[in-house]
Amino acid sequence: MPTIDPEAVVGSRITNQSLSRWLHSLPGVDKVGLEARTASLGTRSIKTASKAWALDMAIQMMDLTTLEGADTKERVRSLCLKAITPDPTDLTTPQPAAICVYGDMVKHAKEALGKNKIHVAAVATAFPSGRASLPVKIADTKDAVNAGADEIDMVIDRGAFLSGNYLEVYKQILAVKAACLRKDGTRAHLKVILETGELETYDNIRRASYLAMLAGPDFIKTSTGKVSVNATLPITLLMLQAVKDWFDQTKIQIGVKPAGGIRTAKDAIKYLVVVKETAGEEWLTPKYFRFGASSLLNDVLMQRQKLTTGHYSGRDYVSVD
Amino acid sequence: MRLEVKKTYKLFIGGKFPRSESGRVYIVNNHKGVFLANVAKASRKDVRDSVVVARSAQSGWAGATPYNRGQILYRIAEMLEGRREQFVAEIRELTGQNEKQANQEVDSAIDSWVWHAGWTDKIDAVAGNMNPVAGPFFNISTNQPTGVVAAFAPQDSSLVGLVNTIAPAIVSGNSIIAISSETLPICAVTLAEVLETSDLPGGVVNILTGNASELGSWLASHLDVNAIDLEGTSNAAELEMLAAENLKRVIRKGSYSRTGATGSLQHILDLMETKTVWHPKGH
């Protein structure tokens, strides 16, 4: 895998000042243009064979998520069983990419998934607020990695980012990335959650995307799902532009994961259209695009049943979760 | 002289008045065959959207107290009374009935709402039961709404037929997708405006105007619809077969009169399920 020299990208030694200069030299986001572009992409009609493909792809890109204070071992186990057999009435249904849980649930998820290829993703670094000291965040990450997590979803320190302390944010991502290393030398995949709902402006989201990418994660992710504004299409488009430009510049391909608030198959298909038209088909794979969602799967399954049976399905025909 | 304000007749879905998703309209003529209005022609996707909102509204409506449901049904009667003149004018224009006949039809529609309003808290008193069983148990049967009802209002009635199709479904806590008469749909849209201003939660009643044969199979085969009322359909036998595939409750064409100022308790019960509870008695 190609690597980059952060200093070459930024153009000088990495200091808070140089990071600040670099990030603030990024072009401003055209808000009206961005929203108009997403609105026009959202009207595209995807039918029959393309729709069937899109629904199956959406399932394969899903990080099936349960992140509740009330999570139990049993709940995680039932979610894992659902991931293994999403639709018992149709065994051709593909499996989602991963199960996304809190760190202490990783071992239960691993156990329930057994030899299946479905990954276990763990949220770490004092998710969802990210308000803890760095040693605690690193310990949180190591704990999940040691329990067998294949992927780590970390949150950035939004307080530091908003107050202009970019170096701190950057260093924390590097430290967490180092904590993702396993004893055998392999590394758990790292997703960096920007929590776009707290970043206030599109310009900030663009800057946060670049700052995160500089630290070399595998994915950048929109949201925790725990604040009032979660993933939206314009934000996802903006982040897809960022990873595409980053790829053109550095030849390093980074994935995007919108999370929170994506509940219907129709929404999911709109996201896929935006991926195809913004980043390109290279991103139209679970390796580089994921959905963080919990209720989305049932809606996609119902739409899938409609396509295969010819009549509308209902909630009684998919599992309760 | 002022310009005439023409009305756009739209659908009633989830407490809102959208145009048909398909963008289609069809022409409605008055009783003399003269153009009266363009009315929205619902498509299968309007049906799909209606079922989604009807499903999400149903539990809240069923969870309201019977007393509260009765008040709201009575409120519908009040609001309908306030719009009497409009309904009379529309019925006369559509069907050519004279003023007295049109007034009688509106009377029946209002009275039917009041009649149904009275039933909300009495259904279980009449149709529920304490069953004698050979064991130390209280054994109680109560009636629960079946869920989401799809109903085709009679084709030959503009108002009272529709009221006598909707009221028996929602009185017990069902939500409904009602397809109005295709040729007499104007009162249905006005009734939707009455419902919208009657404290009825959005989505409990959804009214679609359009062609029953086109929409019938989608509703009959829909797995998330619990019961279907085939009164206003022209292909009832075919729809009964589709409904049987997914074990829907079916009200067959011609089962109940829809013209009167009173309904039928059996009609209400046809759209309910019996729940029986065994509760241990002390020893």
C-alpha cells in the first residue's frame, strides 16, 4: 500500500500553524451548488435490474449497528444471527459487511459470528462524545482490538477541532491508529468519525476530512448517530469529493461511511447514486463505502421481497430488532 | 367581476393533501355530463405510501382511549354539520338529486358518525365476554382492532357510502386506506378536509381517488394490510383470491347496506380480532 509523507502534503513541518494554513487554504464549499447537485442526483430513477443490484449492494455495504446503553449480550447475538441470515425466506440475500457494537460487546459478537466473514467493528475513544484523555482513548481502542475487533470507529475531538487545535486532533488520530496494531503485526481498520453535525459548516467538514485523511485512516465517517443532525446527502457528497481528490493527489484510496438517519432503501439508493457520480465506481464496493445503520436493513429486505415476489411486504415479514 | 377560483382536488395521505405521485388526474363530470373538475388519479405508489403511514398511525389510534376516539368521531360529525351547504351543493351537482334528497344524504352521513361515535366504548361491553371454563381461571374475550384496513367505498354513493365505509373501520382503532367512488369523488375530498380539521391523527384515515380496478390488486396482495372491504370493486372474486393468499380479513361485496344513518355492529366486529386471556384465579 502506498504511503504519504504528511510534511510533503502540508508543505512544511507539521505544526498547528502549518496545519491551520494548509486547511484554511482549501477552497470554500459552494453551499448552494452542493445542495443543488445532491438534490438533482437524488431524483434519479433506479429501476428493476439496477434496483435489485443496488439493494443487494446496500446490504453488503451495511455496518449493522447497535449502540445503545441498554445493549445486552443477547441483543448483540440476535443482531449477529440476523447478519448471518438477513432474510430466512430468501437465502440468496447477501450478508452485511460488519456488525458495529460497543467495545465490550466485541467478544460476544465474535462468538456469535463464528467463522462467518462478517467483520466486527467497535466504536472506541470515548464514543460518542470523545471526551476523555488520550491514554483512556488508547486503552479503549486496545481493549477492542484485543477482543478481536476487525475495525475501529473512533471519534475526533470536536472541541479541539473547533477551537483550531488541529495538531491535537491529528496527533490523537495517529495515536489511535498506532493502537489499532495487533500483536501479529496486522492492523484493525480505522474509521474516523468527524461528527459532522457538530462541525457547523461545510467548510469545517471539508477541513476535518482532509485533516483526518492526513493521518491515514481506512475510512472517514460522518456521524455517531447520537446527535440531532446525522448523515445527510450533501455532507456525504462533500466527503466523497474529498476522498476522490485525495486519491488523485496521493494514490491512496480512503472509504466513506455515512451513518445515522438512513432508514429507507430509497435513501440508500440515493447515496449509491452520489457515490457513483462523485467518487466513481471504484468506491462502489463495501471496501470503500459503508452505511452505518440499524433499521435500514429491514426496509431494504422488504423492498427486496417486493422485487422477488411482486407484491408489497410488511413489517411482520422481517425480524424485529 | 372577479376571477373564479378553481379548486385542485388532491389525495389525503397521512393528514396531508398531496397530488398523486404519478402526476395523473382524471376528469369528473356533473350529472349532466358536463366537465366539473380534474381529480387526482391515485397510483400504486400512492397506495404504497398510504399503507406506510396508515401502519405507523394505527398503534397510536388504537392506544387512544375509547372515550377519546368517541369524542373525535363526534367532532367529525360536528365539522361535517358545519360544511352542510357545501356537501349539499356537491351532491346535487354530482348526482342530480334535489335539495331535499341531498340534505337527507348529508343528515344520514352526520348521524352515522354520531352512531359510530357512541360505539367506541361499548363494543367490548356488548361483544366481549367472560367465558365459563372448567378450571381455576378468569377467561375473558375482548375485541381488538385488526390493524390496517383497505376499503373500496360503494361506486354509486358520493358521501354516505364513504362514511359508512370509513366509520366502522376506525371506530375500533383500525387505520384505513379508503378508495372513493371513481365517478363521484368530489365529496370524498371535502370529507378529507373535514377529517383533517377534526383532531383525527394524521394517517388514521387516508382517502384516495381513482380507479378501483387499478389499485385493488396492490392492496389485496399487500402483506401489511390486515383486512380488505370489497364493496366498491368490480373484480371482487379475483381480489378475494389474492387476499386469501395472505390471510386477510375480507368483507365481501354486498355484505352491508351503506346508505343509512346507522351502521351495523357486525360490520365493526368484522374488522376486529378476538383476544382471549386466561388469568389464574386464587386458590
